[in-house]
Amino acid sequence: MSTVEETAEVSRSGEPSLWSRLKTNRNWLAIWFMLPAAIFLILFLAWPLILGIWLSFTDARLARPGQFVGFENYEWLWDDSIFWLSVFNTLLYTIVASAIKFAVGLYLALLLNRHMPFKAIIRSVVLIPFIVPTVLSAIAFWWIYDAQFSIISWSLRQMGLIQENINFLGDGNWARGSLIFANIWRGVPFVAITLLAGLQTVSPSLYEAATLDGASAWQRFRYVTYPLLTPIIAVVMTFSVLFTFTDFQLIWAMTRGGPVNATHLMATLSYQRGILSGRLGEGAAIATAMIPFLLAAIMISWFGLQRRKWQHGEGND
Amino acid sequence: MASVQIRDVRKSFGDVEILHGVSVPIEDGQFVVLVGPSGCGKSTLLRMLAGLENITSGTISIGGRVVNKVHPKERDIAMVFQNYALYPHMTVAKNMGFSLMLRGASKSEIGERVNKAANILGLTPLLERYPRQLSGGQRQRVAMGRAIVRDPQVFLFDEPLSNLDAKLRVAMRTEIKELHQRLKTTTVYVTHDQIEAMTMADKIVVMHDGIIEQMGAPLDLYDRPANQFVAGFIGSPAMNFLDGKLQANGSAYVETAQGQKLPLKTMPQGEGGRDVVYGIRPEHFEMGEGGLPAEVVVVEPTGSETQIVARIGNQEVIAVFRERQSVKPGDKISLRPRADAAHLFAKDTGKRI
């Protein structure tokens, strides 16, 4: 109350009024500009997340509001070998696919960064796997991996390398490998194009200086390219890991978690238990169990993303 | 240290030839400046010397060895880039020691040589900083440090001062020259700034459109420019050029279209009545009776001297005087060119007469 009175007094003495000061206050304005987006995010992201976590502490089923059951769902999961299999699958899927995506993506980026004929066309061709809808590419892979009509099996048979068709999606380990390959195929363009963008920010004169300093091609990569690329590698790999860890579409379209749960990821298992079987509480618990892993991945990249000392701006120590 | 021989070097990018046969002999320990307007091919020539560009034809030899096919790192040269090209993720010490590390030198040797170079350049307190934490002049010095740590046969500088402010540029100019006098390493320095060329070089190579216009000691180029291009390029403010016809009537002079007589000391050989360009440097005008009637257009006092832009007939000229002048725009003055300091160029070829 007293502040209002004070302001009023001040305004009478010729100072700008509270309102006109607020109008020009950047922080105050910023709040208003951010508010719509913030409400949207809270309503459609944060609130469902909280609801999901809450759901995991209930025994809710489809069409039946649940009772609070504490950690019962998690206790069930703890003793559930299929859940642990899905955790193992998810980690395997994420680690292997991300590592290969990084290696292949970096290699492609370095290749595309060279001067070569038809560079623009080749760059757009590389992007194709990324722009094809996931389900469409899943169906394509489904045919490629088909037990009877697989083109890979057919080709290998024609070459006389195998006698029988490979059961790509019917055998546990083959199915895992096949899915990882399909995921890599889809994910490499994103990594490659992002790293290419990073490579293009490196001044060519640094390479010239390094060449004159006596660096070989490998040493130029090791001592110039790679260290300058680390910030962007941290960003792109964080996204890549998050996308791979939460992958659902590709698996669901191709194997639905089979054979014998060999390709169930946490996301697909959660969907199967929660939606298809209707045990919402249990499905929510599986989904919630992904959060610590995702947080860990984010933390790792957070520290990886910390601005390195050499990136700090002007200014002396 | 080594001598460098550039013999009839040509360079084409696709169908476009940008260096049309350039030959420059460089003696051991010489400081040679390649100077010319942008696009004249000077930077390309330097990059060919460094091995960053292929040589289309001709030969470049360093220390008697033809290096056309020698990889840059085997040429034993060090280059300072216009944008410094410091590795942003390495400290000053690491930047300077990088080439030694690649060569597999021991830690103690690297430390010793880096410290020595840092000492020469006054970089010792900055060794643990990153390039971003340095000012322009300090970065420039680190780039030079990186070059001298290697103790190469030849230093190459590619417009190293053009990113610095005017005051720092003058200071660094002196520093580079001092460094050269101390190390006596053969140096090839590229710039578009003729003042840098004049002040630093043992030998200036003036380039224009892919050819060498003139080569020689700075003052020789200043006193006896071989053609109108060099005459106009070397010296600041630039030389004045007045068109006229060569005449001899008792004494030698050049008569302009308006009938003004520009004095000459001696009559050059050849016919009278020939179309020529009369060149006179701004500092070779004298104020006083019996000169050319001129109207003052602009007066530019710099403190140490006074520049006067004046109109003689329909041509503008610049005159520079050491003394202060109390003239105003619009004043009528009389400018007398010093006959002994006049230059004559053929109107058609631009060559010195």
C-alpha cells in the first residue's frame, strides 16, 4: 500500500508513473511475452508428465480410476524378468546405435565437407532417410527383412553364400541387429548434417596453419577438427541418445517387441502393458522408469556442453 | 635461412590466368615486400611459396631446392596469416609449441623454445591464456611467435597488420622490422599498404594484374618509378599527374591543354610535341611567384604538414607543405613544381621517359 502511495507521490513530482515504468521494463515485458508459451508447455508437457508419474503409483486400469498403491507397481516390475529384458534391450539398442551413428555420421560429414562434384546433390541425398516418414521406412525394412521375400536373403542365396533364408525378424539376435541397423539408417543423416554444419564453422586457415605446422591429415583431425567440434558433438549426441532411447515407432511397426520380447524396448513394453493390456498404472511405471536414464543422459551431455574455457568471450581472466 | 628464387611462375584457376610469369630473386636474409592493389596476385604468389596453392608453371626454389612438388611441411617455412589462424582451443604456449609437438620434440625442448620466443615478443605473462582472451595486437604477436619458434628458413607474412587499428599497425610494423633485424631470416611479406612496404622492405615488388610492375629498393621506387602505375601507387598522398605535350623552346617544359607550362630540368631525348604525362609529387610543389595559378579547394592540416587540394585549370592536384599555410578554400595561389623532381611518362604506354 505504502509503495503505491509513494509512487503516486513521485509521479506527482514529475517522475514517470509506475505504469509507464513497467511498460519500458524489459523483465516485466519478457514475462508477458513468455507467458503464452509457458502456459502451453505446462498444460501439455509438464502436467501430463506429472499425471503419468502419479498414475504409476496407482492401480488404474482402462475405464477405472485407480487407488493409490504406493510403490507396488515398481515392486512388481523389480521382479519382472521381461521388464529387465526391456531395460537391457533399450540400453543395448541406444548404446550400439548411437555409437555407430556417431562414427558413420562423423565420417560422412568429413566426406561431405570436402570439395567434390555434385556436392549439393549428394548432401540432399544423404538427408533422404531422415525425411522419409518412420513408418514408411519401417515398412520398407519390414520387406527387406521378410522371412520369405527378403531381398538380402535372396541376394545372398543367389551368390551361393547361404542355403536358407535368414530369419531376420524371427530370431532374437537377428531381430535386434536388424532393428539397430534400421535405426542407424534413419539416424545417420541428422548426425551427419549437424556435424557438417559444425565443420563448416571451422576457418580453413586453421587447417592451412596446421598443414604448415606439419600436421598430417589425421593430426589435423585429431588436434584441430575434433576439439573444435566437441561442443556440437555434445549437442547432437544428446539428441541422438534421447531419440534412440525413447524410440517406439520403428520397433512397433516392425516387430512389436517380438520375437519372445527380444526387441521390446521400455517404450514399447510400456505401451503394450499400459494401453493394449489396459494396466495403465504398470505401463506408467515402466515409462516413469525411463526418466532416470534420460536424466542421466542429459546430465552427461550437460557437463559435456559446459562452455570450455577457450570458448569464453573476450575479457581477461 | 635461405635464398628464394621465383622463376617465371604462372598460376591459372581454370581458364583464368592470374599470374602471368613472375620472377623474383630473393637473397638470403632479405626482407621482401610484395605490394599491390587487391586482386593483383600477391597473396596467391605467397600461398604458392608456402605450398598452399599449386604452381601452374615455372619454378620456386628455397635454399637452392626446387619445391614445386614439395609438401608444405617439408618446405621449412612459417607463415603468419591475416586472421592469425590461432588455434582457439589451445593456450598461447600450446599454439606456439604445436609444430614442435607434431615433430616429436621433447617437452623440455618445446618449453625452452616457446619461452625463448615468448621472451623475444614479450608474451611470457600470456602463455597460459587462450586466443580469445587476447587483444588484436597480442594475437598478432602470438602468430609471429608460432612462426619464430620453428626457426624456419623463410617467414611468410600475409597482410598481417590489416586487422589492427592504425596506431597498433605502426607499432607492430616497427616490431616486425626489429624482429627481422634480430633474426635475419629471409622474409616475404604481402601487403596492399604501400607505407608498410616502404617502411619495412629491403626490396619492394610492386605487382598489378598478375605481373610485376617494378622491383627494387624502396627509395629507388620512390625516386625513379618505372611507370605511371608505380608512380601513383608508391607515395602518399599519391603523385599528381597532369597531361600535356612535351615542348622545347629555350628551356624544356610540358604544356597543358590550357597552355600552362610545367617546368622540366632537362629535355628528354625524343621528339618535341609528344603527348606525355607530367608527374609531380605533392611534396614537390613550392608556393610562390611565377608558378601555376591555382584555386584552393580544400585545406587539410595534419599538424606536421598541410595538404592543399587545388585546381589548376580543370585538373585537381594535391600539394603538401611542411610549413603551415594560411590559405582558405577559394583563395588564388601560385604553385611552382620543382623541375628537378618532375617525372615524365609516355601518354600511350605509361612508361617512364
